[in-house]
Amino acid sequence: MENKLQKIVEACEDKIAENIEIIDVQGKNTIGDYFIIVTGKNPNQTQAIADEIEELATKENYELLGIEGYRPGNWILCDLNDIIVHIFMPEDRKYYDLERLWN
């Protein structure tokens, strides 16, 4: 799991994601074990981060259950079954404040 987490974080870093947070949510919900929360500066960047994660999932044969919110790009969710990646625009990340909610 640690290797998968690290590769996803590296994919986000490759597209210059900011403020990368990993939250362990094991036992707190039924939808995943970890949340990775990142920020992109604009919809093009958030979409590029999502594209990089999708490419990684294909390359590494990770189960990608879906990508939601891609077209508007202000909050994109990439569901890799045990890891959920939330890609936010800054104002949306501040508004939803998932770190506070899940920590």
C-alpha cells in the first residue's frame, strides 16, 4: 500500500500539485483506506493531475473505479478503490475542508 500511495503522490507532484495531504481513514468509512488531497491552481491543472493518475493506474494495473467532476475541474475525485484522490481548486478545498472533517 505504501508503494501505491507514494506513486500516486509522485504523479500529483509531476503535475505540480500543491499542499499534498495523505489522510488515513481506515476504519472511519467504507469507501477507502486513504484520502490524498491536493490543490491545483486552475481547471487545466486539476484535469492534468487527474489524467496523470489515470495514466498511472493503467500503467501499474491499479483498479480505477471512476473519475468524477472532471469537466468542471474545481473538485475532481479519482477513486482507486482503497485510495481516493481529491483534486481541488484552492477555494473549493478551503470551503469543503476535508482535512478538518477527517482528522
